[in-house]
Amino acid sequence: MKKKIFLTGSNGRIGTFLKKKLKKNFVVIGSDVIKGDDLSNDSYLQKIFKKKDIYAVIFCHGLNSTPLLRSKLKQIPNLKQTSIQKFFDVNFFLNLNVIKNYIKYQKKGRIMNFTSIYSIKSPKHFIYGNFSKELGYCVSKSASNMMMKYLGTKYARKYLFNSIVIAGVEQKKLNPVFLRGYNKNNPTGKMMKLEEVLPVVNFLLDEKNTHTNAQEIIVDGGWLSW
């Protein structure tokens, strides 16, 4: 019988990709705000975790600020508390609520959180041109990393908590100024393809992998090593 995975942000770029790739070996239960799913709703999560044996949770949802071709130019970052709070609400507190319900109803399991190189180091502001990567994104992702470490060390005998730290993912309509600057500053000279994150996900899902816990696994082409 196939094991079940609860995948958030299942209609997003990474979520859609993983849902397609993982459904061969797992039953993937997708959750996305576009479908009307609410990760802040305990009753919704209870129905999933209390009635089903969920092998793993993968967090792919998130609030981001991306320099697309038609993005509104914001050279000055939004430092208002309300703006930063919005990033925390989505990138930190929704994760925490899912985890609380997961460990309440599941006796064991594993949790993976997709996070960013900007959770570890500041953005290279000069590659963005007239666009500003938001402070709220960076600090909320950094906090989510620490949450995974904290919970991984607290509950290691029953649950595995790991962060997958990724750099920029290839997509259409990126601002060409940003794209050129990004490629120059990555040792591989390119952005990551979606396929390049799959080996790490498969490794963390492997039943034989029982000792990788509270880690930040970096898939960035070497970005953080420069």
C-alpha cells in the first residue's frame, strides 16, 4: 500500500511538480489556498491527520516577492510591521499550525520545509536593479529554519524535521536585469531546474533514511559558498 504525503502549495510551481513526480510511489494529498484550503483551520487539518496515516508533510506554500518582467518596481523595501507580519503569517505560522496538528494526531512521521538561500544570507541587492527583495520574506524564512531545528531536536525520537534550502528556480518572464545578475553570481551560471530538487526530496522520503534530522540541506548550485 502506498504511503500518504500531505503536500501544501500543491498548485504552485514546486508543489505541482512534486505532486506529479511523487504520485507514482505515494498517495499525495494536495492542499492549496487556490482550492479553498485553509492551513490555519484546525478542523480542516484534523480531518486529514486524525483519519489518515500521513507518512510525511512537505511544505511548498509560501509568500514571496519575485522580480518578474512586469513586477512593480519597488527600490525601497517595505519595512512596515504589517507587511512583515504578512510574510510571517504564511511562511511561519501556517507551517507551525500544520505541525502542531500533525504531531497531535500522528505517532511518527517526517516534515520537510522548502526554504531559501535568503534565510541564511542577505540577498545580493545589486542584482535586482530597481526591484527590492522584501525583508519580510527573508526573516520569515530564517525563522522557519530555526523552527525546524528546534522541533527536530525536541521530537527527534518520533519525527524528522528538515529544511531544503534552495536558490532561484528557473521560470519564464523573469526580469532580464535580475536574471543576468543572478547567473553571474551562481557558480553554475544558471538558475535551478525543478528536476534538480527531486533527488533531495526522494532522499528525505526514503524509509531507510532515519537519521537525517534538524538539518538545512542546501541545493543552490554553490551560491552560499561564495
